[in-house]
Amino acid sequence: MGLFDRLRGDDAPRVAFFGIDGVPYSFLKENASEFPNIASLASEGSAGAIDSIVPPESSACWPALTTGVNPGNTGVYGFQDRENGSYDTYVPMGRDVQATRVWDRVTDAGRDATVMNVPVTFPPQRNVQRMVSGFLSPGVDKGAYPDEMRNYLESIDYPIDANAKLGHKDDKSEFIQNAHETLETRYESFQHYIDQDDWDLFFGVFMTTDRVNHFLFKDYEEDGEYKEEFIEFYKKLDEYLGKLRDSLPDDVTMMVASDHGFTSLNYEVHFNSWLEQEGWLSYEDDDHEELGDISDDTDAYSLIPGRFYINLEGREPRGSVPQDEYEEKRAELKEKLENLEGPDGNKVCWRVVEKEQAFDGDHEDIAPDLVAIPNHGFDLKAGFKGHDDVFGVGPRNGMHSFDNATLFVDDPNARIPEDTDLLDIAPTILDLMELDYPSSELEGRSLV
């Protein structure tokens, strides 16, 4: 459905969804006076903190948010997943998402969707009106469809992502400038297609918020060197969201949401180094850098963020743990994780979740056996190159959190109870658009 259809009298309601990756709700609420447009959206509509998913990593979160189902059904558990029956790993892309996206349901209903900069959507789908892939896309040349969209985005030097490598420098000024430039171009492109008014669902994600949070969030929380610049960046985001809201026609409901929360980072926790020190993991030789380099007597290994796998006989190629010892081994590892303390004496893990509690679906065969959800301050890592110390400090000072994600719905009749999570967003979009869907296919529930 496009503008011509609506002029003929087709007035089905529409939705414009704007993702603000990794933005914590408490931050926006505590600084409402600095962000008048976001504050207005909250006061005139509905707003609240929501939970993310297990694990709270963007590569797993966005497929879950856009399908309304958990990673057991999407088949995407993190930035790096393990091949079934192998030690080979891969970076999940759009085609690895095995569940139906919300914009596919819109398209199947004969309506149009414009999808911009959503993580884990490469290559762009040809069955939607237009799409430019987000995080993990190699660039606009291959990441945008159709030609009209690619040509326009290239004409404004549209970047897929901010340059996070600049954040590794002690002087963050170049990184902050790049973040502003990326944010500005993202807004310009979103506004361009909002103004075309030929879509029924507009779905766009500001990913730069996550990048800024990773390198500046502690500056905000602890009055650091770049606190003012951090606030200024979000003032610009608030301005852009206000302009986008003002330009939406009356038949459109605006939604704004993040995929996880954020908090300050105190320690990186190198879990494969911890497993090695505790006798759970070893390597075939001293030259190791990937999962396939583990030795035959390894009992467990880890993938980011905080995913633990028992090296199970019959499942892993060189599994060392017999099936009849699986439950005992997993319980032992879970207890050790629950008792692990950091250098500051605080518990590293807030919760350690067994896979049966977190995942359900057709793709459980690659699910981690345990997932550690960290306490605030502990960022869970899992490289295979090895670290001398389990606990370390890197260039980032902010980390993802399971709690305190954000949701705004520009509808005063929406309700956001305390147990709301990412899986409730897709059914809410469909209900706002008055589209029918089999409720059994989505795990969340509509908030309207």
C-alpha cells in the first residue's frame, strides 16, 4: 500500500519504529529535562523499562525483537555461533535467521515495509519495498536494495556503522565527531524515506548509540572527561527523534525501543582463560586462536557473551564428557560460575541460566548449555588466543545489560508492565497495524 492507495480511501493504520541500540531507559528518564522530545513522547504516550533476552547481545537481540521469538527459534545466539556437529564457527547473517520477521508478515498481508540499518539483515531482502542492511553488512553497494535506494544512500555517503576503532584511542574527540556524522546521516536518510510516505511499516535503527555507550558510558555515570560530550550526543538524537515524530502523518504510531540496556564496565572477564586455569579447557598446542584448537580432553568452552558449552560426547566432534555425566558436569560448572568473584569481591554473575530455561524451538541443537548473565560491571569475553589474567581492562568503559532496555509507544492506551521484554514488540507492531497473525507463532504478547 502506498500514498495513492490511501488517497483512494485505504486508511489502515501504520507504524514507524525507531531503534536506539543499547539505550537504557533510566538514563533517558533521569535526564528528561535534557531530552524534551523523548520526554514528550513518554508523557503523551506510554513508556517504560523492559528486559532484553538471553543473551543480551545485539546479534541475538535484533532477530528476536523483529520476529517475536527466542534464539531457540531464530537460530541466532550471538555474534559468533557454532556449526552443528563441528568446532567451526560462523558469524550469523540475515539468512541465518530462521523465524518470520515482522516486515515479512506486513509484506505477506499486501502492505509495504521500508527497513533501514537493522543489525543481522545482510543480504537485503528482495521481498520488501526497500532495505539497507545494518551491522555486519559490508557496505551500501551490496547492502541496499533496490537500485534507487543504493544510489541515494551512496549520494549522501551513508555509512553502515560508526568507526568503533576510533574509540580505542585515548583521545575520543575523533570518535565523537565520527559518531555525530554517522548519526546525522542516519537521520537524513530516515527522514528522506519517512517523507516519501509510501510505506506501511517504517523500521529503522540508530546503531551509533551502542557505539557511543561502549566508549563513553562510564564517563556519564562517573562524571568523567567526556560526560558533556555524551549528553550532547544524546541531545542531538533527541532533536532528530522529535523531527521524525513531527513529520509523521496522523495515521502512523511511532515506537522507539532499544534491544538491551547499558551500564559501566569495570572488568573484562576472559572466560576461556578462566576455564583453562580451572582445568576445564586445554589446547592441542601453544599456538591456538579458535575453537577448533581445543584438545580432546577439554570438558567445557565458552563463546561470547557468557555462553558455555559442555564438550559432550556424541555432539561435539571430539567430545570428552559422556552423556551420562552431562548433568553432573553442567551442575558443577554452573555452581562454579555462580560463586565466581571479581577482583573487587563482587559476584561476576547475576544469574546462570540453563538452556532449557532460556531457549525453546527447532534450533536448540546449537544452543549453549549455560548462559551467564553478568552483574553490572563485568563484561564477559571468550577469545581462544589466551590471556595471562582472567580479569582485565580494555578500551571500552560501557557494557550491555539484560535489564533496563527502553520502550516508548506513542499511544496512551499502550501498557508496558514490569515483565515486558523484547518479544512483546513484534506483536505490538502487528496489532497497531491491525494485522492478523497466528498468536501461537509469536512468544510475546501485544501491549495494546
